[in-house]
Amino acid sequence: MEQPTTLHVQQKLTVMVNQYWIRTADPAGNPGQLLAFAQQKRLKLREEVTFFADDRKDRALFGFKSRQVIDMAATTDVFDATGAMIGVFRKDAVKSLLNPTWHIDAQSMQATGRERSQNVALVRRFAGFVPLVGDVLEMVPWQFHFDFVDAQGAGILSVERQRRVRDNYLVTLRPDHLGRVLDWRFAAALAVALDAFQGR
């Protein structure tokens, strides 16, 4: 299959799990061909998610698993169906106190990602400490955007919550300074993890 450079990620919440459909996306951000389906069980201490060819879940494609019990700086491995490593991502606990910050390392490509709006990051961070306010703000469709930039300043990946529907994301992969593009499987895994982990 040709490497897609734009993904549409749709989330559906159920009582016990979060479900995600990963599809290609057209230039307008509309969903196209189904690439993978994933299901994240809630309240797990060690995060592990498998991506399947479809929601029948009879053919695994890739997945991710955290090395430690989930904490503010857990390292997470992304691997293919054979268990071979695709890449690694890690949350930066210190820098995330003010703005959620993630580091990625995949295919000899390293980059750091931060939430695009510092103001939104601060409001989301501290709203939970104010009684009732946090609950109200959970219903606000925040423009939850992350941008990943490599050491040379190239923006290689962005994850953007779409305005029209809260639980839909547009993932865009761009070439780095050497013309390399991240594996779409790594990008899809990271997008699901950002949604799942940031909600903790």
C-alpha cells in the first residue's frame, strides 16, 4: 500500500473502551479508505493498544505498549505485526507541566511535539483544580493541536482536532530536511496515544 501522508482518526467512546478508526483523508480532511481499527481499554495501568485491519479484529497490523506503568513520563514502543520496532515516543514530564510535550524517535527521525496553543494548554491543565469548572470545560471542543518539529526546524507531523466534530483528528505527515516521511503506522499510534494519554 502506498504511504498515506494525511490520516483521519475518528474516536468513539463506549462504556469500557475507546474505539478508533484510522482512514486516509482527502485534501479537505474528509475520511476515505479504512487503514486500521484500534480499541483502548480504560483504567489499564500499563497502556497497550493493538491496531487491526478492521473492527472484526481478526488481523493485527501494528500496536504500541508502554514500558512502565503509566506515569507522567512513560516510554512507549510502537511495533509492527511481527514485533519489530517502528519507533518510540515519550512524554516530557517537566516541560509538560506548562505545555504537554512529547519526544519521538522513529526511522532515524527525532522530533519534539508541543500543543500549539500555550493558552489552551494552560487552561486545560489547571481547570481540573477548580471545582465544577473542570467538568464544564470537559464539554468544550478544544482545538487540541500538536506540532512535531525536528532539530533542523522542519515540521514533520501535526495532529489537529477537527472543528466540526470533537472526536475527529486530522494527522498530517510532512518530509523532514532529508525528504523522509514518518511511517503512517507510527503517526496513527501517536495520534491515538495523544488522545488517550492526554485525557488522563
